[in-house]
Amino acid sequence: MLSYKESLKILKETNALLEGHFILSSGLHSDKYVQCAKLLSQPKKAERLCLSLAEKIKEKYKNIDLIMSPAVGGIVIGYEIGRILNIETIFAERVDGKFTLRRGFEIKKGQRVLIVEDVITTGKSSMECSNLAKKVNAEIIGYACLIDRSNGKSKIDKTIISQVEISIPTYKKENLPKHLENIQAYKPGSRNL
């Protein structure tokens, strides 16, 4: 498995860790943003992180029936973890603002589902995915992501397995620190695509 230091080095080498003024999909503001798309544009480096994350998942969970990821950010990570672990992988998409399963994807009653994302901040997308599984009486066994930047404050009530935990402060619009007040905000997330 890769160490924290090795993982962070890969994120920096691929320019996946950005600095500026960002509005996150949660609506919160931050001076740093993790853009996993930049990491994923370099498959060999992304593969190293995914292999390491898959090892952590194998240590924790023995019987996973299905991996589900939220679109757009989680699709590639979910697929790669599913490929490494040889587990069926699907993704949920937003239709009229709500996650739904399309493309013939389904979750069966009693399946043991692992939710896999690229980055978890508030946990909103992961929880929306888990609600889809709970509707059909599937079991959510856990959550995994490449980068956990929730600082332990996500909506997720189970342990999050991550390759890297990064503490990046977030701010409400009305409480911006001085260093962000005069910088143009950029909204890089995919939630409203």
C-alpha cells in the first residue's frame, strides 16, 4: 500500500490538488480543491492510488456483491476498484436533481453494496446513492474514496475507507476569510451537470 506521503506526492505531480477560490458542490467555499479528473488523466499514477485503495478495501470487507458510485466523479474510481476486485460496478446519475439508476443498472434485495467515490466532503452524494440501495432492501456495507476531505464531519455514519485524508477548511459565503474575499470564485464540481 502507498503511504500518505507517496499518495500526496502523486496528487501534486498530477496537479490534482488545486489552490484558489472554489465553490464546492455543497455550496461551501474553499481555498483548495481536489480535481481527481487531473489525476485520472494520468492512468498509471491513478492506478497506483486505486490499487492501494483496493488493498485497504480487501482488508476491511470480505463479501462485496456490488460497487455503486455517483456520477460523474465517482464513475472511473468505482470502475477501477470493481475491476481490481472483480466485482460488478454500477453508477447512479442525476435526473431532475435526484440520483437514479439508468442504463439497465439494478440493485437486488439483500446485495451487499459498497459505495465508492473519488472525493468525499459532505457525504451527500454517497448518502443519496445509499438511499437507492436501501429502497430495495440492499445492505450498505461501507464507503470508500480516494480522498476523504470531510474532516470527520460528513453525513456518513460508517467508517470511510480512503487512500488519503486531507484537512482542507471550508467556509460559508458569509464567513469568507480575507484571503478569499477578493479572489474570483470558481465552481469546478460536477453535481449540476
